[in-house]
Amino acid sequence: YIASAYDDRLVIDGNATLADEIAGIGFDTVVVPVGGGGLISGIIEGFERAQKTVEIVGAEPLLGNDAARSLKAGRIIANDHEPQTIADGARTLSVGINNFAVMRRGVGGIIEVKEARIAEAVRLYYTRCSLKCEPTGALSLAAVLQEPQRFTGKRIAVIVSGGNVDADTYSRLIKS
């Protein structure tokens, strides 16, 4: 059995366990990085299973905004080529078929994040939290930095996923 890294029922189910852990905390909004859509699909399904209402917002690189374009169009729209974003985990050509169905029913919007905000979020995690975070994992914080007014007065969770980043890339990002 070869599973897709994101477009697979078992991957979605596994990602749903994160929602199991945070569903009872009382967040108004959960911001989730989006590449192929497996993580956000799991979060949606986990909150559905827990019967908890929360706004789920995706954070996607502007350079690879296929999920945002797909949700607006009501059908999957693939990127023409691999997006050259620093968020390499989001360099997918399109969201997955299984994921798109879940996203359509549960995403409250997608914030298309600029590269500078992604880099800023990586630096903030490092300088303020001593956390090594890959650019894709920093997308959720980057989205909040880009549209802070959207989250004013709300209890928000930003999902941080992954620490796999090339040492030279990471060094360059935290020194900027």
C-alpha cells in the first residue's frame, strides 16, 4: 500500500487526531497550513466528529494558491507548474480530490500569504519561541500577521507543522 502524503483517507484520519486534542479548548478560529489539503481536511473532520463549531481558515502561499482558487471556482484548479515558494511543503500542483470535498464543506476561507510574511513567521518562531519551524509550518502564523484584523478579539489556534527545512535556507531566513 502506497499512501499519498496528503490525499489519502488514512492520512486525513491521522490528521484528525490533532483536532481531537484541541477541540475542547474553546478556540473561535483555527488557522491551518495548506499544501495538498490533508492536514486541514483532518482538522475539519476532527471538529465535525467532536461536534464542535469553529471557524477553520487555511493559510496558503500566494505563489501556490491553488486551494484558494479551487474553492472560489467550486472545482479543483491545478497550478501550471510547481510553485516556487519558500514553503516547500506547499509546492503541490493541486489539492487532493478527497481533501477538496472535505475542504468545500468546512473551510471558512483561505488566506493567500506573501513570501515575506512566511519568512517573518519563521523568524518569530525562532526568536520568540526558540522553535525551529519549516516555512510551510509557519504559514498559519504568517496568515495572522498578514491579516490581523480578521482575528481581532478571537481566540485563535495557529497550527505549526514540521521542522524539515534545509539548513542553508533556514539560516538565511532567520538572519533576514
